Amino acid sequence: MSTPIVELKAVGKHFRGADGSARAVLEGVDFTLHEGEIVALLGQSGSGKSTMLRIMAGLIQADEGQVLYRGMPLYGTARGIRMVFQSFALFPWLTVQKNVELGLEAQGMAPDERARRAAKVIDLIGLSGFEGALPRELSGGMRQRVGIARALVMEPEVLLMDEAFSALDVLTGERLREEILELWQSGQIPTKAILVVSHNIEEAVMMADRVLIFASDPGRVRAELPISLPQPRKAESAEVRHLIDKVYELMTASAGRRGSNGLISEREVKLQLGDRLPQAGIAHMEGILELLAEEPFHGHADLPKIAEETELTDAELLEVLNALILLGFTYLTNGDILMTELGGQYVKANNTERQELFGKQLLEHVPLIAYICHGLQQDKSGDLPEDLFLKLLRFTLSEEEAERALRVAIEWGRYGDLFEYNFNTGVIQRPELTPKL
Ligand SMILES: Nc1ncnc2c1ncn2[C@@H]1O[C@H](COP(=O)(O)OP(=O)(O)OP(=O)(O)O)[C@@H](O)[C@H]1O
Ligand SMILES: [Mg+2]
């Protein structure tokens, strides 16, 4: 095994929710980044990937466990570890050159040395000719190049990239990713290890020597897939497609809280009242169900095939699939998605029947929605403020997630004709109380 550079040992991190209760975002995270490797980190939104990177970058501190850099405890930021963020955190009033020089300036490097180092990196990353430009004069792709240049100019031995390509259009993102790989392979940058967080499974498989899959609640490393294919890799090759298949399998495994046999049974995905809900809109759920019913799938599809047919990102697709599984419309076996009888019934039904069927599944499978309905039944006036439910959710979820879970519950419940919602007052009502137009 090659030399470890950064080691996380049983790292834990808690954040306080709105009610003051602590919530574990990371728990027992063990991870070692070695010299010479690119590792990709995949996981659902909110699973703590960015938090883990910020801990590795020394931007925030772990509450438990140890972070070692070259065998020594990491205190604060280290010169040798740099992070590239998804958003282009550039200073708008500084030129490209000055933005790139900033970190060197903070180190107290002499102006001419700074300028020399910055010019070299600006050239490497394809920004020559734009030295004097202001960020707003650049395209998104160019701005992200500045962000990367700003990290590279510090000559870090560890580069942490948090969805560095995801705000870019697909082609620009791919090109930039390939260029970074080239710089890395040709040894033009002194970087010794790279950790990338991605929402794109293909990107992870194309880049990495090792793919880590993060589990949520609390975040921890769930599975690991070594990738020994030589670079450059071909996205269409059978080997790459097979690996993408495998990653899907591992990711849905962690999403569905299932056993190791590859099957999600209804029993095992049973939600609790305070659980987060898959962030899936009705239109997307119906779209995927209909797609699945059609030629050439006929109710049985390989996950990557479905992914190819939709415009959803991998992360969005997983949310939609989780929602469909949760509600009993589909299930997963060995990375394949299969439609249940109920799913087939749904696709064939007319709109009213669909809503009815959906509502019935919600009551059975989503405790939050059943709880809201029960509350509305009990209440004489038949309407309740949403805050009531938000407060409840905040016992187990962060403020942001509580909000998200309630938004989903409201969208689903309205569609299932279980309750109405007044967008002006934030009041949830029994449906029969809302005059139908
Ligand atoms: N400073 C903070 N205070 C409170 N909660 C936080 C803070 N930072 C992150 N969290 C919470 O920690 C959880 C993990 O967040 P994190 O950003 O690490 O997830 P992520 O895996 O990077 O998600 P995404 O894929 O959406 O970027 C989330 O529930 C988030 O709301
Ligand atoms: Mg993140």
C-alpha cells in the first residue's frame, strides 16, 4: 500500500438543529487518502460529503476522532491541502491574476514571485490572455478555471474538489475534468492525491482509482469500489458501463436501507415519522413510471439505461426511484429496477384513479402524511398550521431538511387529494374544506 497523506479516524461531526438538539452529520468516518490516487466520493444530498471535505481541508473541526496529515494531527488549514468549491467563490473586483495570487499574497510572498507563479498556473489551466479580466467578464467554465487555478497556485499535494464541475454545462465540465486528469497524469502539477465529490456516477468512474459511497444519517463510508482500469478511459466501453452499473447497485443499496442480498423489501424501507423524504416531484415520478412501462423496458430496466433516457441527474433519479420504491410502485433487484403490479396499474389508470391510488399509498407508506391527515381529522376546524409539523420534524432533522421534508409531503399529499395547502397562510386543510373551482 502506498503512503497515506490524509487519514480520518472515526471522525464524527454534529450540527445543532433549530431546537438546539445535536444531530450527527458524520459518524465513525474512516478514510485514508494515499499518495498517487484519485478518489471519488458519491452520496445522497445532505449525507455530509462537503462536511467531510471541509474537515479534511481544516476549514472546520471534527467533534470526534482524529484527522492526520502526514501522520500529524491537522490543526486548521494546511498549506498542502486545498479545496475547490462548486460555486466560483471569486472576488468580483479583482482581476483573474489577482484572484489567483491571493493565497500567495496571504503567505507573504514577494510580488514578482507571486506574479511568476500565478502566470505559470494561468497558462496551465488555459486562462492565458485573460489575466486582466474581471470574473464577470468570464463564462462559467472560465470562472471555474480561475477557482481551480487559485487552488493549484498553492502547489497543494492534496486537492479536494467539491462538485467542482457540476455547475458547468456537461461538455465544459467534461473538458475541464479531462484537462485536470492530464495535468495530474503528466506530472505538470505537484499534486499527489485528489479527492472529488461528485453527483455524477460516470464522472466518478471515469476519473477515480477508487469510488467511495457515502451513506446518510449519519454520513459514513458505506461501500468502496476499486477501479483499476487504465487511463484514459472510454465512457462507452463495456468495462466502464459495467462499473457504472455496479456503482448504481451500491448506491441504491445504501439509499434503501436493505440487506446485503440486493433486495429492497417493503418492510425494510418503512419510514419513521421524522425521516427525511425522497426529494421527488410527482411529474418526475410519473415520467419514470411511464418510461419504465414502455418499449423497450416493459417493466424491467437496467438502472443506467433508465438514467440515459431521462434528463434527470443521477442524484435526482435516485431520489425519484427511492420515492417510487417507498410507495410500492417499483422495486430493485441487483441494480435493476422492476415495476410492481401496482406500478403497472398506476400507469394504465386515468388521472382521478391515479390520484386515488397515490393517496392510498401515501397513507400506508409515509407516516408524516398519515400523521398530518390524522391531525386534520381530529381538529374541529380541519386546518392546521404547517409550523406544527415543522417543529416536530426539527426534532430529528436539520431546519433545512425539515423544511424540505414538509414541502415534499405537501406536494404529494395535495396530489393524492389528502389535504389542501394555502400558500399564503401556510395552513394545511382537509380537502373538502377547500372550494373546488
Ligand atoms: N454549518 C452547519 N450548520 C448546521 N447544519 C449543517 C451545517 N453544515 C451542514 N449542515 C447539515 O449537515 C448535513 C450534511 O451537509 P453537507 O453539506 O455536508 O452534505 P453533502 O453531502 O455535501 O450534500 P450535497 O450533496 O447536497 O452537497 C446537512 O443536513 C446540512 O443541513
Ligand atoms: Mg455538498
